[in-house]
Amino acid sequence: MVYRLIGIVIILIISSSNFQSPVYAWFNRGLDDTLVEMHTMFNQRELVQLYDGYVHGDIKNDIMKLIDIMKMEKTDENKIALRLNYKNVEQYRKATSRDIIIRFFDLMKNPRYNQPSNIKNSAYLRIALSLSLLFAFLDNGMELVDRKIGFKCAILTYKGNNFTMKIYFYYQNGKWFLTDGRQCQ
């Protein structure tokens, strides 16, 4: 009878941790290690490597689509080419999505302008905002205040710098990836 009860409890625990909603788990499958690695890379300003290694493919696809829209929109493309340090508009037009992402991160690490741009290309602005907020939770002054970790999803809440952020991670192929939460619905 006791063994049967223990078996039922174990089955309930295992089945409840298989839901994609953030059910509390007694382990985090390496999420803490992932956060340490991400902090280290962020502090070393390895933003491209951080993006490549820890951002979910859905987010990367969304950014690539925005880059295509930005190029098609053609609004302020001279200013965008200059801002992203291309020699001319033609070089910007021929650039791959990967190259543009690298240049956005390079601009974040090494800002060449003191004043904000007056670029009106909506896709450019969305890309700039998305990429700058992507790793904001790793910045100095941000503190982890809440965590809900499930079998496949984790929601971490960070506070600091007069800002509160909910960060979603999705566990896939033995690794945690930063996502926007759509996999956790």
C-alpha cells in the first residue's frame, strides 16, 4: 500500500512537471549555470556570441524578418547605412542579416554618436529596441527577484534601474534558450 502510494505521488510529480507552464521544479536543469555563463559573456561584451548561443531560434527569425522589412522600407537608408558603419548604401543593401546584426551589436559596444539618431525607419527602430532589451537583465543594477522554473519553461523576474523585466527561458535539446514566452503558453 505504501509503495503504491509513493508510486502514485511520483507519477503525479513527473506528470505535473511535463506541462509547459512554469510549474515549480525541484531542479533547474542547469539554468543557474546558463545565467552565470551569460553574465560572464555579457561582462566581456561578447554580445554576438551571447546572441548566437542563448537566443531561441524564433527570436532570431523574427529579427531577420525585421531586417528584411527594414531594407524594403528604404526610409532613411542613407542614415541607417552611416549609423551601422557601412561605406555606402549599396554595401548596406547587399549586407546579410547576420552582418547587420553584428553591426547593431558593435554599435551597442562602441557607440560612435553622442546624440540620438533621427532615423524614422520603423523596422530599424524595432530592431534596435529589441536587441538592446534582449540582454538588459544582465546589466549592472538588475537583480533577480523571482523565479518560476518548470520542466520546459522558466520565468525570471528582474528588477533594477527603475525597471522590471520578466525573462522567459525555454529548455530545448539539453539547453536553456532566451525566448519571448510563446513556447511557454
